[in-house]
Amino acid sequence: MDQTGSFPVKLYIYDLSRGMARQLSPVMLGKQLDGIWHTAIVVHGKEYFFVGEGINWCSPGGTPLGEPLSIVDLGYTEVPAELFTEYLTSLTESTYRK
């Protein structure tokens, strides 16, 4: 299937500490950390993220981390889903392996 057009791209930002870094970091580290950040890219109806097993995906907001702390609109891409998936697969096989 040939896709043409532009597709929205969003950055999902999660705080892995769920607010605990902000509360406990001054006491434990002697300086303020606002969070322990994890990010994901949402495009073509999927949320893509890197974990120890490599590049994974799920439905947007479907990670075990729950809802993202914030969502940033990054604009649009004209890269079709099939080409994007091929590129991620090549990265998984070369750069971002387990």
C-alpha cells in the first residue's frame, strides 16, 4: 500500500520516578533533579521507544509507564509507515540491538 501525505509526530515524555526524583533528590544527591526521563516517539499510530531489548512499540500511551507527563508536538513527517518501519528494523539489527 502506497501512503502519501504528511503524518503527525509527537514526543511523549515520562518521568520514570513518577515525581519521586523531585522530592528525594535534594536529600539523597544534594541537588535537585526534576525527574528521571524516558521518551518515546509517536508516529503512524504507534509509540516507539528503546528499552534493553532494543526498539519496541505499542499503542500510544500503552507502555507500563502509564500516561506521559507531557506530549510535545514535533510537527509532521512525509515518511510513510512502511519505510519508517524498515528503517527502525535496520537500526534494531545494527545499532540498537539487545
